[in-house]
Amino acid sequence: MTMTPDADLQVWLDTHANQGQMRIIPYVKSMKDVLLEFRMQVVQQGRGGSSRVSQQGQVHVPAAQAMPLAQVKVGMTDRESCSVELSLRKDGVDAGVYRFDCQEPGRTH
């Protein structure tokens, strides 16, 4: 099943690398006030295998304001890859699934 992301929502990922740590923060901005449920899953893969970190919750997003959803820090080396999947629900209805590569900061959906 293919889901079209909610046109009222703008979603992007902010990442900061520092001394072997990657800080990952997904943001959302809405055209109008909205209460969102989110689930974020970070998958890290390297030579030694893979690991997953998940966070979920609810956030009130005021109209036209960027709102961080969560924050995760993972250890990263040049030989590892990292991806983020962010699922959003608005009013109990799926509002979109967004996928990001951690090494490509600032990509917007």
C-alpha cells in the first residue's frame, strides 16, 4: 500500500555529528494547529550487524511553527550507515511515512 504524505505537513531531519556521535532530530511544520502521534525508528548498520532505536509519542504542533519531535544520539563511524523512518498519525489517521538517510541532513518532505 502506498500512502501519500499529508500535504499540510512539512517534515525534515536535522543531524549533527560530533566526536563519533550523531544527534538526530526530526522536525515537523503544519499549516494549521494539529496534534500528531509519531513513531521514529533509527536503524544503524555496520560490519558488526545492526541496531534499532525507537521513540514514539504525541506532540502539539502550532500553526506555521517548526516543532522537534524527538532526539536520538547514536555512535557513528565512517563505515556505518544510518536511516530514519518516521510515521505520523493525525486525528487517528495515518498522515505519512517519511524515510531519511542520516548522512543527508536537511532533506525535506
